[in-house]
Amino acid sequence: MRHRVAGFRLNRSKGHRTALRRNLITELFRHERIRTTRAKAQAVRGEAERLITRAKKGNAAGGAAAVHARRYVAARLNDPEIVAKLFDEISPRYQDRPGGYTRIVKLGPRLGDAAEMVILELVEE
């Protein structure tokens, strides 16, 4: 039984899961749309939305709060360019939106192993 067990293990070790999550979120912010399996998309979606919210609050606050927000996001992403893009381009786009920055669109099964494929994308305004 999985009572009160949070998160997705994705049949990987802790380090592999962390690297996978960072890479998927980084690529989501880089391309604003990625094609992946449903389980990986669900595992990544929550943290991606939390990072966008953190960037929004950091932009609004300014000062030390902005520095803290930028460092917090940079610690969870692989690329400084993507951190800058998140703060300068992506988060201002959602300034008036209270949440729900991503969308999962089902594509159907993958040919090789019949894994459920989806597109995880940022919602356009």
C-alpha cells in the first residue's frame, strides 16, 4: 500500500530522478513545450509550476527577496540562461494568473512500448 507516499519514483534511483527532473524542467522552460511520457509529465508539472510562482513573487518583491528567489530557482535548474528566461520572459507573462501555468495534452501510445505519450506545455495567454 502506498498510503501517504508522495511523489513518483519512476523506477530510478534518487540521483537519476533528480537529474531527470532538472533536465525535463529546464527543457520545458527552454522550448515551452516537451513531448514525454504521462508519468514523467505528472512528476515534473508540480515543481515547474512552483518555480514559475517563485519567479513571479521574486519579480514582484524586489530587493533581497528577488535575490533569494533567483538563487532558489538557479539551484533547481541546470542553465543560467534558462533562469534568466524564466524571470525575464516567462513569469511576467503569468503575472495576473493565479496558477495553472502548464497543460498536459494526451497523444496516445508510443509505438515501441505502448507508453502513454503526452505534450507538457506552458499555457499561452
